[in-house]
Amino acid sequence: MAIKFQYNKTSLQEMNKQLRIRKRALPTLKNKESALRVEVKRAKDHAMALEEKLNAAMREYDDMVRLWCEFNPTLVSIRDVELNIKKIAGVKTPVLNKIHFDIKPFSLFSQPVWYLDGVSILERLATIAIEREFYLAKMNLLDHARKKTTQKVNLYEKVQIPGYEEAVLKIKRFLEDEENLSKSSQKILKNRFDQMEAGL
């Protein structure tokens, strides 16, 4: 990325200002990136733990598989999932608050005795599955923000800061050369005037 500048003091001040802004922002961006990296790992670990918990719960009920064909799965449905928002390293992330289930009324007398247990098992499995999906979504959201932050860190560190430093250096050299030429021409003019005065 070529940084556009002019060879004058105003442009030099602007380049110095932009350079200072980026140098000041870089440590903050690096901290944000590392914080996001930690949060992504935490969300991933939590999602994997929930995956294992779900698989373990499913295995727990393997011996009841033949009973599930008698169960009416439409008895339990998810009405609402409450979410809150929490900022992590400047990124808004959802926080799972509560899951609300709707349970259709059924007759305890005309249904098998284990129906109530079946309802609570379904609620438990659905809760674990929703939490897992929630943490996977959170992980993806945080990972996307981390990638964007990493891109910005790389842009500042590898492109913009060196570019502004180079522009500042070029402008300073140009202004120094211009000043040296000006002083040299003043000396030459003074010497000529001195020679002309001495010759008269």
C-alpha cells in the first residue's frame, strides 16, 4: 500500500500524526487479539465438553430406545431461548440465559408411567444440545472478530507503520536537502556580494 504524501511540513506533520495513532493503537489491538484467541479456545472447549456430555447422556438412554417409539415427541417443544449480550474484548457476544419449553398436556392415566421421565429426559437433552450449538456459534463469532483483528494488526505492523515511517524519512530528507541548498545558495550570493564590494 503506497502512502500518498507531499514534500512539505504540513504533510510531515500529518504523516507523524498518523504514525503516532497507529503505534499507540497497535498494543491495544494485540491485546484484543490475544484476549479473543483465549475466548475462542474457551468457547470451543466448552462446546466440546457439551458434545461429550450430550453423547454420554444419549448412551445413558440407549437401553430405552425401544420405548421411545411409544413416546410422542411433539409433547415437548421449545417456546423461547432468552439471550443477553456481553462484550468480550469489545465484541458483542450472546450469553445464553434461559430456555423455555412448552409441554402439551397429556393424560397420566392413559400414557405409560415413564412419560413424565421421558419429558424431563427430552428437556435435558435439548438443553445440552442448544447450549452446545450456542457455544459453537459464539466460538465462530469470536473467531471471526479475532481474524479481523489479526488482519488489522498485520496491516498496522507490516504495512502502514513502516510506510508512514518511510514517508516521514523521505519528507525529512527532502526538507533537509532543500534547507541545505537554500543555505548554500545564500552563502554563494553573500560571497559574490562580498567579492563585488571588494572589487569596487
